[in-house]
Amino acid sequence: MKPIIGALIGVLVLSGCSTQNIAVQNIGDSQVTLPIVNSGETPAYSRVVALANGSAEIVAALGFTKILVGRDIASTMPELSKIPIDTDAHQVSVERVLSQHPDLILIDSNTSPASAITVLRNSGIKIVTVPNSWTLTTMPSKEAAVSDALKVPQAQKMLQALLKQNEYPSKKIKVAFLYLRGTASIYLIGGKGSGADSLLTNIGLIDAGAAVLPHPFNALTAEALIKLQPDVLLLMTKGLVSVGGLSGLIQLPGIAQTPAGKNKRVITVDDSLLLSFGPRTISLLPKLRAAILKVSAQ
């Protein structure tokens, strides 16, 4: 299910849903600072196309934004706005990539189609597969894979020194993560392994779905959601827009029968940020906790 969700995140970013005033707590791209180090090292490659989820962000945090010549659609952070996009959702444009004359391409298991990857491999360009990360504990391995590919070990050490995790006191606040894309009739509740559970547990809160639902992503039904009785709902920003904003969300099965729905306690986080598990994730955590505590007090 996770590769599907990874691809869907790209589709949501691509969808271009119109923005609207959403009466919820929202954490956007510009609110979370990217940590950047300067090791003085020279990377082994000078023209990098970063197609793996979050890999462009890691290259930038290591201090080497200038070597990026292409990125995937999900890497929408402001610092990367001038880097050309080489994918439509997670569908790689071979022509676009080859026109940028890269000497290194970073991919992951969600990068597709396979035929495009085959063409790129046959071109003789160096391709490195970056592991996916859906937890805070596996996040360093993804960052290490990128720094190893670039051969910049000191930059990796410096970045890890900046990404110290804080400890947060526990609060008995139940949060349900909903993955929504109304235009495609995709309505899911996060369970153990969704990625959101790792974030919520780290900031001392309860992922309502992780304890009882059988899969990382489960069908959203009224029965399932009412059983969870979440205090707060956590969504991706464009996911909420795709169901018609807050008013549309309340109409979904079971939402209005939960404390979160009755009190309109909703948090949204930018689509490319929430499950990126990259250098900005540690900076996201205190903001996410503060937003949840704020709405839970309503």
C-alpha cells in the first residue's frame, strides 16, 4: 500500500486544486525551515536529478542545491522552486531528464514507469536507489544513502548533528490521520505504519488508528471512524481541498459523529511535507504538536 500512497502524494501535488480559505490550523511549506550545512566538500557529481521522494530536499540540506538540475513533482519546498520538475505525478519524463544531461539520478521504489527507468539505465547514467522512509527512526538511512551517493560524509555528519529530536510530554489526545483525494474517490484512515503514527507518537500524542486498524491505510467507513472517536483529524492540505474544504469533510461518513468533527478540530500539513521524512521533519514536529494542542483546546 505504501508505494501506492507515495505515488498518490505526487498526484495530489500535481492536481493543482485551487486554494481556498480553510478554517483549520494549517502548516505550510514556508513555515518549516530547511536546515542547510556547509561542509566545504566537493560532491562526486555535478548534475543531479533527484526523483526519489524527498531526495531533492536532502541534497539541498547537505548544501548542494546548485548541483540539482531536476526534481520530482512532490518536492515543492520554496528553496527548490527554480529546479525543473521531471515527473508528472511519479511518471518520469525520459526526454526531460536526458535533456538535462545528469551524471547522477536518484530514484526510489515509487519512481515509475519501469520502462523509463530501464531507458535511463541503458543510457549509462549513474542511478542510485534511495530507500523509502516512513518512520523517524529510518529517516537517517535515507539521508545517508543520498550523502553516500554524493560522497560527502562530513556534510552528512553535520546534518545529523542538526537533526536532534526533542522529547515531548505525553498528552491523551487521539488523532486520526485521513488520506483523502475526493476527486478520485480515495478515502483512507491511517493505521500502524502509515508514517503519521511515527510523527504523532514522537510528539507525545495518540494515533487513534494505529492501535486498532489492521493496515497502514484502511478504508474510511463511518463505523471505523466512530469507533476511533478521534479528538483531532490530521490531513494533507490538498486532501482537504479535494473534498470541498471543511464543510465537505464534515459530510463524509462518520466525521460528524466524532469529537473532532463535532468541534471542527482539523489540522492540515502541506502535502510534500507531512510524510516526506526528510531534513524538515524535525522542525515540523513542534509545530505539529502546537497546532494539535491548540485545536484540541477548542
